[in-house]
Amino acid sequence: MELHDVWFVLIAVLWIGYFFLEGFDFGVGVLTKLLARNRTERRVLINTIGPVWDGNEVWLLTAGGATFAAFPEWYATLFSGFYLPLLLILVCLIVRGVAFEYRHKRDEARWQTNWEHAIFWTSLLPALLWGVAFGNIVRGVKIDGQKEYVGDLFDLLNPYAILGGLVTLTLFTFHGAVFTALKTVGDIRVRARGLALKLGLLTAALAIGFLIWTQVSRGDGKSLIAMIVAVAALVGAIGAITAGREGWSFALSGVTIVAAVAMLFLTLFPNVMPSSLNEEWNLTVTNASSSPYTLKIMTWCAGIATPLVLLYQGWTYWVFRKRIGTHHIVDAH
């Protein structure tokens, strides 16, 4: 396997890790309006992800940096062609981080309500737009012979990509609901289970249609295996949350995300960004990659730094592993 193939796999792993981890905290952000009944319950939800949300975003930064260094042509075409959606995602992530930090700085109800609205919308929009973006990457966009995107914003709003956005939105919200049930106690835990079941059924209806569409249009034997794993895991996650097994449900919803994103990358390879105008203009792991020397240096750096990051993030989750409830909020106040 060539180094550019290795880095395609590593970038896929980074995106898988990002969607697995950021997926549930996007979902929790959406649930601050769908599940929480009052400000105390919203504080419980926010506190479940408070220690980890910023660490989850490290995976996005690493994925973007790795793409820039390993596949500069892919990075340039992607960020120029998807400029407005990616800018909107970036703004949402910035505002979201500010909202988490500023919400509790004042006691005024209006101040806190405004930041709670911000948390909801800046969680919902990225969860939707990431699916739209990856749907377009897999489907193919208007790339010319100079490796430049020549379409417009409306070309990105096609039925396949929009369905992909709805899938990521519902899947992440389901993932977040299961995480909430896993991390809370009392009435909010019970209601999170019930909402997770409803979200799981909606997610299954959308995701199965999207994955079948992907498999029929661009899939092969490997992507078919990934699709079967994703669907089976999603069904298992729904069954587990119905039985009150939050841990198993969270693990299986995570497997669903892992398998579904892996399927998208399997349908791409050896392309990184197909052209809908001419297959000869596809960006591939070969024509979009950096020099072998650059990839070699990157591989050494990644081999040293990655285990340290994983150990630190794993330790963070272990430290903040206990459940919380509304009674903890009262005591803290």
C-alpha cells in the first residue's frame, strides 16, 4: 500500500472519530430544546458534554490539517467549492463554543435563554450540513480539468445530499439521546430513552434509504458489507434502548456511525472527490496527494503524536464517566 493510500485511510479514520464523538454532543445540543423541560434540565444536558465537547472538535481540526498536508488539491477544491456551507459550519462551531462558556456568566433569564437558543441552532445546523457536504463529495460535483469547482451553491442542494443531511441530523440526535440516557439519572433518563426510540425509528427509515441509494449508485462488495453492518447495528441500538440497555445502545449507535462513514469512504476510493462532468477529471489519491517525502514526514509525526492524544482523551472520558441529574445541579448552585 502506498503512503497516499495510507493517508486516505487515516483521514477516513479521523472523520469517523469526529462524527462518532461530535455526533453525540451535537445531538445533546439539539436535545436542549427537544428533551429538556426547564433551565435546570438544560443545564444537566449541557453538563453531560461540558468536559468533552471541545476535545471532540480536535478530531475535526486534525482531519482538516491532515487533508491540507496530505492532499492539497483535495483541500483546495473542497474548501473553495463548499466555501459557504463550510463557513457556516465554522461560524456555528465558534458561536457554539462561546455559548457554552458564556451562558452561565450572568443570572439574567434573557441572557441564558439567548445562549441556549444559540446552542440549539449551532448544534442542529452543523449536524445537517456535514451530511449535505459528504453527500455531495460521494455523489460528485462539477470539477473541471484544472481541478477547480465550477458549480454553484444550488448544485449542492440536490435530493441525495439533502437526504444525507437529514440522515446525519437524525442519527446524531439519536446518538445524543442514547448518550443522555447513559449519562443521566431520574426522569430525564427515562424520557431520553423514550425519545431515543422514536428518533431511532425515524433514523432507520432515512438511513436505510440513503445507504441503499449510495450502494446502488456507487457501491461495491466492500461497501455492501459496511452497509449491512451499519443497518444491523442501528437495529440493535434501537432494540437495546428499548430494553433499557443504554451502554449497548450507545456502543451500537456508534458502530452505526463508524460503518456508515466507512461505507462513504469505501465508495469514494481511489477517488477523493469525483467530478460529475468527466470521470477523467476526478481527484484521486494519486493526483491530489503531496509528495512522498511530505507524506513520509507526516507519517512519523502522526505515529508519535496520535497515541498521546488518544490516551489523554480516553483519560478525560474516564474521569467524567459518572451519571448526573437535576439534584446535582441544585447542590452545585
